[in-house]
Amino acid sequence: MSDNRIVVSVQVSLDGRTAGSGGELDWFVVQDELHEHFVTEHSKAGMFLYGRRTYEGMAGYWPTADEDPANDQWLVKYSKLWKSMPKAVFSKTMQYAEWDTTVLPDLESLAGPRERTSGDLYLVGSGEVITEFARHDLIDEYQLYVHPVALGAGPSLLEDISKRQGLTLADTQTFDHAVVKLTYRRIR
């Protein structure tokens, strides 16, 4: 078994939603401090993990974000980080993905890429995939970025995980006087 950890990095509303009722993500409050943090934090990863929809959103923006003169330095830096980072996308429908991305049909197929990865695996967004990892007790750390909005509807983080999982609060941070990062680690 690999020594690298699986770290969830997800933005949530105050009421625990990962998207609006129609999949909207326009409620994120990401300003300079949080942009800088994402560049620093995600550069620690050895691989990014995504569900298909999140991957398609990321692949639709980040490959060219560093070419847009309107983007600030943090968006440019994250774009370069994203393009160079090995990625895995969990999908039963995709056959191929670009940008150093491996398509995996299920959680079991992650074993080989995980063994070959140096560094932690960051599971970004992808609420359904996060829930599946939680059901199999595979998550070592949760990094929840709580935004100052209640959505009232939309997918929730950790829908129906089937069993209680003990966590301990490891750290808190505040960004741009708006977003609170809560870091929880699994109790072993």
C-alpha cells in the first residue's frame, strides 16, 4: 500500500452544498489570498483526482488560463500548475482525456497510479466521487473551504456515506475575510 494520502479539497456553502441546484458554482468567493493559497497548497500534490464533470470543467478553463492577459498572477500560476500535474478522472463514459490525465473506471483502478505517484493525491471537487471514497474509508484529510453563502438546495457533501467516520480538527484558516478553511483528519 502507498504511503501517500488522499486529501479532499472542496469548496462548500455554509449549508454544506458543493453546487447550486442547477450545478452553479458562481457563489465561490475566491480572491487574492485564497488564489495564492490554492497555488501553494495544491503544488504539494502528487496527483489531482476528479470526477468526470469536475474534470471537464477544469479542462475547459485551466489549459489556456495562463494565456489570458486579463488573469492575475495567481490564475496564471494555477494554470501552469494544473497543466503540469498528473491527473486521474473517474468515469465510466470517457475513454481518453488530455493534459496528463489517466481515465479510471472505478476506485480499485487507482491502486497502480497511486503507487507510482510521489506525493499526496488531492481529490478536488467532485462530490459524488468524494462520497464514494468516504464510503470506502479512503480519505485521510478533508480540506473544506466554507463560503459565506447558504444555497438551500443542491448536492451536499458526503451524501449517504453509510457509516460514521471519526475526524479531528487539525487546522483552521481564514482567507480574504470571507472563506474559512477547515482541515479535518481521519482518526486512526
